[in-house]
Amino acid sequence: MPANGGVFTYRLPEGAVEPGRRVLVPLGRRTATGVVLGPARSLRGELRDVLRVLDEQPLLPPDVLQLVRWAAAHYLAPLGLAVRVALPPGIDLREELRGALTPEGDALLDGVQRALLPGGQEAATRTRQLLRAVREGRALRAAQLRALEKRGLVSLSTSEARPRVQAPQVELAAAVPGAQPPARSPRQAEVLAWLLARDPVGVPVEELLAAFPGARPHLRKLAARRLVALRTEPAGAARLPDAPWGSAVVRETAAQSAALVELRAALDARAYAPFLLDGVTGSGKTHVYLEAIAHARAQGRGALALVPEIALTPQLAGRFRARFGDDVAVLHSGLTERERLSEWHRVRGGGAGVVVGARSAVFAPVRDLGIVVVDEEHEPSYKQEDRLRYHARDLALVRARDAGAVAVLGSATPSLETLRRAQDGRLRTLRLPERVDGRALPAVEIVDRKTTLRGRGDPALLTPALSEALQKTAARGEQAILFLNKRGHVRSLLCRSCGAAVGCPNCSVALVLHRASGAAALRCHLCGHEEVPRPCAACGSDDLVPLSAGTERVEEELRALLPQARVARLDRDSAGGPGKAAALLARFARRELDVLIGTQMVAKGHDFPGVTLVGALDADGPLHLPDFRAAERCVQLLAQVAGRAGRGEQPGRVLMQAFRTTEPAVVAAAAHDYHGFARGEMARREALSFPPHARLCALRLQGNVEARVQAAAERLAGRARELQRRGGDRVDVLGPAPAPIARLRGKHRFQLLLRAPEHGPIHRLCRALGEVPLPSGVELAADVDPVALL
Ligand code: ADP
Ligand code: ZN
Ligand code: ZN
């Protein structure tokens, strides 16, 4: 990181410019675009002039800049980097200058006048060539354009927001109203019937092909027969398939009304008011978000709703659209840069007052912010794990505080950090203790997997109890979800003679065996390394046995158990893109599928009323993670998957298969007693002095040469301890130790944990440690309030 944090000082040609506007400046021998932060406090060395001020009004509004400054300071990141994170995607800070001929330039090029031509013949020809290039829109170097501008022949503009990618087109298919299915081709008839039942405006062809793999020729024939219309249009923000899910709220529950009374009063008070909306799965939290936001909109104030992973929760975005129409801007990674940028400008310009987006939307330039919602606030995906390592939930609170806004953190399983804030009175708790319509939470049974270990060979993933439940569910025509937090076929290969697992040559993790497309392949889930199975690297034996299992294996077992069932798998391997995942979920919602198998992607906030059975295949699996939050994460995942069952008329049933059936995390999840678990866990954290009872900062060092990295880590730790002895602050220094993933992408990793009751001492210590020189080839990154300690 540059010593100045990417912040430079320039002289402004004419007076002050508001912070947040972009400027063109000389930087070394280049020109660069920067964002004005404000008056410099001190001057050092020679000052150069700003070449040009770019935006009419600040690109980043003052409240966003303030948040950026807070984030840079808190997360110990260069301010320049934090500014970049807050800028909309596709706004490139590299300049792209465009020239247009002035009337003088036109006159000169057309030979009407020659007074402005340089003296020599050669120079005159060259000028004409350049002017012609400008007229024809060909690329010129910035210096050439600027020279022409000085002579008054060309006027310059920066091509602001010129997207690097073109907006993609989406192909839509719509049934022609009243079309009669062709009698002699059943496949075409099937496709047509499906389309007739869908939105008459059209359905993305991608979605149709997900429902009918290989149906492209049938679609073409239907179009040729004029039974189906095909058209292509630019993919808009609204192109994630929306599905017929989510029932209308007829009458608010008493708990919903009570929560809304408090939220509306807090909005009317127009002061910072943070809330925890603690509501069990299916208790109708979304309705509360929507109505509170509607109140803020009625006051003329803006709203921000953060969701963990928007591509997986299209129905949530759909509900916002249904409620607020065009007033909603949805910022998600499924959009192209151009679309995101245009949505961003719509928000900045006040054309959209409600923003729904994933973590980076916390920086969205919402006008006059009145309310911030963070749905599923416990989700680890709110933490950005590279560059600026921020936590969007925590930044949301900071932003709400500075804006005098209401903040609502919603969850059925609040993080211990949030529960602690509530206990300390820093958040007010609103409770939705019951499901809507008095529906019961599903009955949960714990099934012991140890019985499957008897006998030789590979233990089955589906226990007899779960197999039987699946058969019964299928017989009743109801749906099931099977959850396993590992993708792939079989987790790993183990050498039977020496016991070594086949590991990644770059990372210290076992390779995962995949078997989707015919041949078996081993893949590293961290660096993407792939290889075909070969004899054991440690002892040369080729007696390798598969160990444990992933989602692909479940699919095989299930197909053997229920050959008739329509089964699909949803994980990072099968999903492809956000559109595919959403299309698959939409099919499941329409009950075109019977069983959905997947990783935590199936556990998100989906609302599928047809699901009556949920199986957690390896319920205690997440406990293996070497992380002090492993148990918390495990219960949260289990509560979330269990919450998918019994959301409709029929009651739900959940089977949790585990080897360690008495673990508090598993037992609490089965008893729907998250809060009981949280109390015990809170005490354990307190005893160990871990968050939320202390603040942590992880210092991670990595490099190619292990000894060097280790030496650097030890030097840093030594220096930290020395500073402790001299200074008054109390900061515990834990480590250094090899990181749980000791090698990643070929780099050796060590980590050091700093722990203190408050952030202040940690920040001070880190700043002092920033002065310690590092050997070349060793990189250091600080992670304040780390979420993953891997
Ligand atoms: P949560 O996010 O708390 O798990 P949702 O907001 O997804 O729950 O609500 C679950 C379902 O209940 C949705 O289909 C929603 O439309 C419906 N719902 C919400 N409030 C009510 C209500 N008062 N009466 C009937 N249905 C409701
Ligand atoms: Zn071996
Ligand atoms: Zn790897």
C-alpha cells in the first residue's frame, strides 16, 4: 500500500471545488482521474495543478464520502482504495478523453480558413490529419488532443461512464395467445403448454431451456409455425425470473403491527434509531421491511435494503419491485457494468428512492437516507474478504447513525455481535416470535449417522430414516430439500495404505473429487487446480478410497432411491450464473421439480410452500471448521435450512443427520432454540475473550518462501509485544501461527491475532506496526473484525 494511502495534493486553478467531484490531474508522467477529498492539511514538496474539474456535481455525495473515510480508518485501508470501492462499477478512474471539432477546427479542416494552421507544410498536413481523426472519432493520444485544444481547434470532454462492456441482450419467448399445440409433436406441445401458462410478455429463453434441456429445436419449430414469438431485447434490471411465489399479506399479524408502530415512530422522530428485528423463519419480516420503507418514502426519504446474495433471493427483489415499482433500483452482480452504472446514476439523481443490493450497496448514493435494512444480518457474506475488508452490516449502522436514520437488522438467528449490542441497549429488539397464520415450526428429528458406518465400503449419505421419509414425501406429491454443505461428488480421496488424503499442490487442503461429466477429476476449491486421480503422492499406492461426500453423490443416491422423482442440484458447480440459479429456484417454486439438493444456496430465504421435508445430511459437518464461530455458523445454517420446511398448508418435517448427535449446536437447532444456544455460546466466548466480548484484528502474512514469511511474522509479533510493554494500551498478541489454511494459491500463510476490549488500542498498535519493514516477497494484510479465520 502506498505510504500516502493513495491521497495526493494538487492546486486547484480556480477556487474551491466540493469534495466528491472528480478531477483530471498529472500523476508522474501520466494523467489520472481522482476524487477531490477536501482542503489539504499540510503541503509537502512541489504542487502541481489540477488539469480539469470533471463532474458538474459531486459524483460521491458527502455522506458517502464520510462513510468511506470512516471505513478506511476503521479497516486500516488506504483512503484511495476505499474511495474506489465506493465508486460505481464501470466508472474507470483511467481517463478517456474525447475530442470534438470546434467551429474553428471545422473551418480549418474544410479549408475555409488557414490562419490557424502552423507555418510549415508538414506541420499543416499533420494538423489536418489529426483533425480528420477527431472528426471520424478515431482514438488519439491525450497529449495530442490537449495540444489541439490549446489551439482552440478541439473541445474536450471525458467519456464519463463509458462502459467497457456492452449490455447483453436477453432472448424472450412468448406463446402466441390462443395457440393450439401441434398434435403430432408432443415435445413441442409440452413447451408450448408451459409457455402458455407463463407471463404473456415472455419468458427468458434461458429459463425455458433450464426447464426443458435440449428444447432449442422445438422452440425454433414453434416459432416457424408462428405459435411462439421470439424476440431479443436489452437485458434490463428486471430480468431475473420472478416466480409465482409469496402470498399476499391480507391481515398483519399482531407482532408485525407492533413492530411497525415502533419503526414508524422512530422514523417520525428523524433521529438515529437502530433495531434488531428478531423473527423466526416465516414470521413475515419482509412485510415489516416493506412497510417501514414505505413510511420513509412517504416522508420523502430514501431507503437502502441490503441482502446477502441477491442472485439467490430474486423473490425478495421481486417483492420490492411489486411494492415500489420503478422507485426500486436493484444493484446485483448479475447486471452488466452498464446496467449497474445506469441504476447507480438513477439513484444518484433521485430517480430511484429504494435501493436493494448486496454488501457494496451500503455505499449507494441514496438521497436523504431515512432507513437502512440489513436482511439476514448474521450472514458471513456481508464481510468483504479482499481489498477493503469491510463488514456491510457494521457500515450500515455507521451510515444510519450519521444520517439520523432508522436501521433494521433482521434475522431468525442474529449474530452474537448483534445480540450483544441488543443486550447493551445499543439496539432495540423487535420480536416476531411466530410464523404467520399460526403455522408451526417444523418438527425436527436428529438421526445418528454412525449406523451407516457398519459394513465395508463407502458409508451411504442417506440414512434409512431419511430414505423412508423421502419416499413418503414423494408418494404424497410434496417437495423436499436436501442440504449438504459440500459440493462435488465425494469429498476427497484417502490413501488406504498410508492414510494421506490427496491434497492440492498449491494449497494445504484436500482435493475434492468431481464426477459430473463422465471422467473423475480432482479439483481444489480454493485455487481451482484440477488433476485426474493418480497414485498416492506420499507412498505410491493406488489403493485410494473416497471419503465423505458432496452434493453430486447425494444426487446419485437419490436417483437410485427415487427413479421417478424430478431432481435438481444447486451449487456453485451446477448454477453457472445467477440467472441459472434463479431459474432453477423458479422451477422448484412452480413445483416442476420434486427434490432440490444443494449447498447453502438452497438454504437462503426461499419461500417454497410445497416443501414438507428437509434433510440436513451432514448436520454437524460445519463444526469441523477451525474457527471460533464454527458452532454459531452451524446452528445458523441448520435453522435456516430447517426454516424451509412447512411454510405452506402442510406441516413440515426436518431430519438432521449427524455423527455427533449431542453437540449443543445440533441439539439447539433441532429444538428451535437458537437463543438457548446463543446464551451458552455467549458465556463461552466471554470465558475465552473472543468477540463479541473483545475486538480482534488478524494480521496475515504471506509469501512464496515459508521461512521468510515465518521470520517476518515473528518479527512483527515481537515488535507488537515490545510496543505493549512500553505503551499503556493492553492488546493481547496471539501467535504467530500458520493459518488454518497454511498454503493458499502457492503462498505460505501465517497469522497473528491482536485482541483488545476496544478498537482504539488495536488501531494504534497497527499503525505503529505499519512502520516495521517487511522483507521483500512478504505481503501483510490487516483484517479488522475478521469473520473468517482461515
Ligand atoms: P421471513 O422473512 O420472516 O422468513 P417472509 O417475509 O418471507 O418471512 O414471509 C413468509 C410468507 O408469509 C410470505 O409468503 C409472506 O408473503 C407471507 N406473509 C407475511 N406476512 C403475512 C401475514 N400477515 N399474513 C399472511 N401471510 C403473510
Ligand atoms: Zn499413500
Ligand atoms: Zn489449491
